[in-house]
Amino acid sequence: MSEILATQRQRVLYEARELWRNGYITFDSETTGLNEAGDDEIIQWAVCDQQGIVLGSGYIKPTVPISAGAFEVHGISSEQLADAPSFAESWPTIRELLTGKTVVIYNASFDLGMLFSSARPYDIDVPYDLFNSVCAMELFARFYGEMHEYWGTYTWQKLTTAISVLGIDVPGLAHDAAHDAAATALLIKKLAALAEQELPPGWHPPVFVPCAGCGHFSRECAEADDIWYCQQCGVEQGIFHRCPGCQRVIETPTSGVLCDDLCQYCHAQLYREKMLLTGAWHYCPDDRYRIVETPDLDEVCESCQRQRDWKRQREEAEREWQERMERERKERKRLQAKEYRARRKTREQENRRRAELGLPSLEEEQQQARAAKPVDPIIRYHGHTFEPRKDEHGKTYVYCLICEATWSDVPHAWCAGIKTYLAWAAIPSHLKTRTQLRKLRLQPAKEQQPAAIMDGYFGRYRLYDETLCVPVVRKKMVPDTSGIVS
């Protein structure tokens, strides 16, 4: 018995042939939309027999407007449906055509949903067992065989694709209910004709047969009278045996020879140990868990060789980068020295000219201009008003006249506009953060503003005066007795 008893194509052709032999009808509809909100309705319907002959069709006036997207597909407008009957008036005809039949629908889940959605405004009860539905779209997807790369299932195809692939000639235009219902009928007919050409006489799909020993497990067999055993029952019956090395079940009778009864995994393990002991193979010097199938002890495995090559390439690239940076640095230094010499030569020439004219040199002129320029001791930056000061050791620092904080240099932070502390230890005991107030069961008063700011490493914290805060008042839960009946 081969592992693949039947291909998916054979299964689909067999199902189509059985549908053709047992008889069926097809149903299709055009709607006001894709029923995303669950309120779209049918505006055109058609029923065909298995030869593609229309048994009944008609338009239906919906209770909801036709969406722009649906109109672009089928081209049916609300003006065309002004004199059409409602779904309640058309339902008896549709029910009579579908009741008790095998109905083939292309995208059955959508059309069945539209039947229930159209019947809902009129309170019409559509029984779930009114007819037996078969989805031709799922059948053709299995026949087409295109797998979805994400879901791993057969990708649904459009009806136009099925018509083109199978070479079906259907009069009319696509997205017309009569055309699509006839195309669905001829699709099954075409698949049934292919089944007569490709399937051998008397062929049927494999059937599930239970284990002949325990009967708990089933698997596909070519015939219903095939006998097979699961692994446990096969070992008990002596049909299978367990590997002496790892106790795996091998689906062959035991031969009585130890080496012949081993599984492929144990054979591979023994062969590997033999090659290592004889020196034909060796462990990789960079990774002791990998084996190199050569006697050269210095040769590494492919993975480690790739890592060595990658490391060597990185080192070469790093060395080339450093050499390039060093060359660029020397070139910049040479250009800077050249520019400096040119500027110095120009300055010396200018100083000699000034000396001949009795004018001060450029350096003396710059010193005089610097001495005459008034110095503004106040620095304004990011809302701060800094005043340069010196401590008792003569070290310079800046002091903000607004937030009263000191820094060794002008900071990048914006001024808070109120007293700012830079250390937790410097904060007075009466100033608390919201978290500290919550632990004391206190909260800031209604219009209370922060008294100061703590400029911490992870952010700024507002500090409130504890003496001005009020206790936290918890609301009591009042049970709702409105639903209690006395």
C-alpha cells in the first residue's frame, strides 16, 4: 500500500462525479453589499439545474440602499428595482425550488448568510435543514491546488478564474445571478467529465479502517476490508518489533539478528561511533558537539568555518577602517597646519604694515576692544536668569534668580519658575510629593499650587506644602436597589 492513496485532484473529481450522478441544482445571488454589518440583502437570484438551464430567477426590492462598491460589481441600481417584489413575496418561489435538494453554491457561506439576512426584516424563518448545500468554491480551490503561504490552506479562487481554467463557455455577463448559477452548474459538469477521463473504472477514495487489534485508531486504506495494526497491536501480534537499542517500534517482523533489528537512528549512531573510534572522523576543534567527516584533526565544521571567515572579514574591515581614519586624520592635520601658517604669515605682514604706520598691532587692538566691551553678568537661557558667582574656594558656578538653584555650568533644562531642589536631602520636611502625601492619607487642596519642584534624574516631581493639604475623603459605595422588587 503506497503512502499516498489518492491525490487531492482525484478526490475532487470523485466528489464532482458523485454530485453529477445524484443530481443537484445551483443557486446564486447578487446583493446590496458584502454583509459586513449583517444587514445587506439579496437584490437578484437565480436557480439552475445541473445542465445550466435556468429554473427560476428574479429581482428583489431591498429594504436597505445598494452600496457603491456593490453597484460597481453588478451594475444593478435602485431605480431598476423600484417595481420589483420584496423578499417576502419572492421567498415562496425560492423555497419551493430549493426544498429537499442538493444545492451547489459558489461561496456557499456568503449566499446562505444573505438568505438569512434578507429574511430577517420580514421575520421569515429559514430552516437550516431546508436543503443540503455544497460549496463549489471550496471544491475548485482543492482542484486548483494553490496553497496560501500563511494559512497553509487552499486559496479560494474567483468564479471567473474557474471558468477560464476549465474552459467553460457560459452566455451572459459575469456577476449576473443567472450567469453565475449556470457557470456553477457547468463547473461541476466539467469536473465530472474529467473524472470519467482520469479516474480508473471502479475507483473510489480511500476509506478509514479501524485497527484490527484494538479498534481505537483509524487510518485511510484503499479498501474497507484491508487489515492493519497500530504499533502496539503490531508488536503484540509479532508483526512489528521494537529496536533493541532505543525501543522504537519498527513496522517489520523481527529477524533475530541484532544488527538487522536496529532502527535507522541506532544504525547511524553505531556507524558514527565506529568512524570516530577508527579516526576516520573527528570532533570539531571549535565545537565539541559537531562532527567533521574527515581524519584531519585541525579541520573545522562548515558552521565554524563560516564563523571564522566572518570574524576574519570583520577584522579586515576594521583594520581598513582604522587605516582610512588615520590617513584622513593626518590629512586634516596637514591642511590645518598649512592654513595656520598662511594665517600667521598674513597676520605678521599686517602687523609690520601697522608698525610702519605707527598703529597698534592686531593683538593690541583686540585687547583694547575686549577691555572696552561691557560685561553683562546676567545670563538668560531656557527661562533661567543666571548670575555667575564664585564659592569660597574660588570655583565659578551659576545661580538662577528665579528657581534659586545652582549649577556648575549652564544646564539644558528649562526653568520651573518656582523654587527648585536638586537633591532629595535638601528638601524641607514639610514639602511632600503626591506619593508621600498619599501614604499620609492627604491630598492637595482644590486650588493648591506646588510650593517647589524636585529636579530628579528621571523627571521632575511637584512638592506640596503638607500644612496646606487636606485629608483624603473616600466615597462610600451605595448599593443599587432599583432592580429589587419588594
